[in-house]
Amino acid sequence: MSHVQPNVTRRTLLAVAASASAIGMIPEAFAATGALPALRPFKFIATEDQLVDLHRRVAATRWPDEENVTDDSQGVRLDTIKKLAKHWKSHNWRKVEARLNAFPQFITEIDGLDIHFIHVKSKHANALPIIITHGWPGSIIEQLKIIEPLTDPTSHGGTEADAFHVVIPSLPGYGFSGKPRQTGWNPPRIAKAWAALMERLGYNKYVAQGGDWGNAVTELMAVQQPKGLLGIHTNMAATVPAEISKALATGAPPVGLGPDEKRAWDQLVDFNQNGLGYAIEMNNRPQTLYGIADSPIGLAAWMLDHDIRSYRMIARSIDGEKEGLSPDDVLDNVTLYWLTNTAISSGRLYWDNAHHPTGGFFDPRGIKIPVAVSAFPDEIYQAPQSWAEMAYPNLIHYNRLSKGGHFAAWEQPELFTSELRASFAPLRDQI
């Protein structure tokens, strides 16, 4: 797919516009005039050639030998990924595409880069604007299930007082957003771009939400305190105390941990020992990952192997069990990465963050504005309330959920919706 880049000639703009208009990326009026509106309506339609090529590549996969252990300690198991490949034959991308295109989508240029976003306004006049940010290996696909419950609460078990106007951007280098051609698109810069986006949309009072990279971006928005940001919600809180971080380097837990703190410690130890392979590679050498840009199965396996609890939940789903994510859910997301060729461009966010450090991923950031925390049990770690209270002095909501994991909005949309309604209820009188 093409993206209009800044500082190009009018002839190039017209050529790009004509090509993009043909697949519904921008209005025909742009192709005709060469004008660059602040907000360009967007739709995506994959070509038949793209889909045929995808399925050809899946069918032509050269499989490795089966793992020589009886568990998942060596990574994504051969039987699991072969079953997913088989399911890909019946996966209907056109259904996903239609679902995406049913929502209002736009492209706008911020800080020299095209940013894609979904923007759905509620019919309720006093709705609270919210910007929701995905992570890796996620995308806007993660949030599709919560859009209607948030914008139309009266049709989904809520009241008018629960309504949100919803903005869901694609991170730079992800999905339909532009791919940065210069370094430096790290979470602080993205946070500033998101504040600019909300201002451009006319929202002078709003809240923000995120998990994974979305949490880093959202928390840095809170640190930057742009005018109009009332508070934030996180489903992957950065609350790990300094003494815990130091102890993780040695593997010896501090004395006096409570039950919830000990469980969080055990989860962090497990992730540090068994779950960081993908992040280490993308922190250091994302461009080396040519295989996942060339092989759909390579891409799918790389994305599945994010954290062990998510992987095991997905593997159970592929085996036919009813879980938070279905095989179709997984393939919706992987196919989006494939069609947009964002396997490597998305990975560069890790490199940019590592080379422009803003502190540890789970280190408290000294946020002063209101913060709400939803602690899901199968997240990388379930943040204890004691840590959350220390990390966020203005904690307005904390809830320890009984189910759900890293992709909370995607896995448990009803619970997630309820959490957002409860979290931001105390701030609604400020809009």
C-alpha cells in the first residue's frame, strides 16, 4: 500500500493519490486536485493478487523438524502452527476488511508522518472522548470488539452516562499508518503526536487508554500532561518498584512480599527468563528479520510467541477449545500485518525505544494525573494494588480481574468495557 509522504513534488503527489484512490485509501477529489486535506477518509481493500499470493506462500511453507521436547519450551510447536496454517485456507479476509471499512477511518499527517486512525462518535451528546492505543503484536484489530459497546452503551448494557467518542490510531510503522523513514519515533514522540491528533479532532477534554506499547505511549502522555488530558487507564501498568527491578537481576526475591506481590514477582521472573526473545531481537536487530516479511507462517509463529500465557491460550483455541481469542481472531491480525508489510517496520519501535531510552518498560514514571488500573491475571504480570498505589499517587480505580490476559480488550471485551466505564466515571463531570 502507498502512503503520501511530505516534501514531494506535486507530480509525485498526484501519482500517489491516483494509485491510492484506486484502492479506496483517499477520496477521488484528492487525486483530481492534489490538495492535501488535514483529514483524509480511508478504506482498505486488498487486491485478489495479494490474497492469492498469501495463500500460495502458506501452502508452499517448508516446515522444520518437529521439536524434540514434549512441551513448548522450544517455542511455537509444529503441530500448533500447522493447524493454524490449515485454518488459514478457510479464513475470510474480506469479512475482516468489510468490518474495518464499516467504521469511519482517516489518515492525517502529524510531525511529517501519515497517521491512520478509526474515529467513531457516539450519538450521545455528553460522550467522553477517548484515545485507545494498541501494542505489539497487536493492531487496531485488538479494539474492534469494544467500539460499539463504548460508543453505543444503551445497546450494550450501559446508560447514556457511559458513552465515549472513540479514537483508535495505528502506531507508526503498524497497520495503515506511515512507516517512519527516520529514526526517533519512540513512545514520547508518539505521545506528542496523539495529543496533536486529539487537538486536531477538536477534543479539548479527553482520556487515554493503552496496554503494551499502548501503555508506554499513554503513560508518557500523562507525564507530558497535554492540555485537555483528564486521566488515563492502563491494562498493563508500569508499577514495578525499584527494589524489585534490582532483585530481578539476581533472581532472589526481596523478603516480605505479600501473596499478590509474590505472584507478580514469579510472573516477571518467568517472562524475563522465557519471554523476552522477540524483544531482544527487535531491540537490537529488527532489520535482520527478513524471514517474517517473506513467510506468512514465519510471521504468524513470531507473533504467537509473545508471552507464554497468551501463546498457550491461543494454542488451546487452535486445538478447538473455546478461549478468549479464536483462530480467526489471530489470523485477522496476522493477515493485517502481512497485507501491510509491517513485520519489520513495527519491530523498529523496539529499536527506537532502546536507542532513545525513557526508562524501563515497567518502571513507574511519576505520573501525577488520575490513573485507573485493570489488572488481568494472565498479563505479563498482574500488577498488585500495593505497587499501583505507590506508582500512581492519583489512583482513581483499581480492579484485580479473575480472567483475561495480555490482549484484554480483544479477549474479554465485555469485562474491558465495564472497566473503562467504571474507571472514567469520576472524571465525566469535567467534560
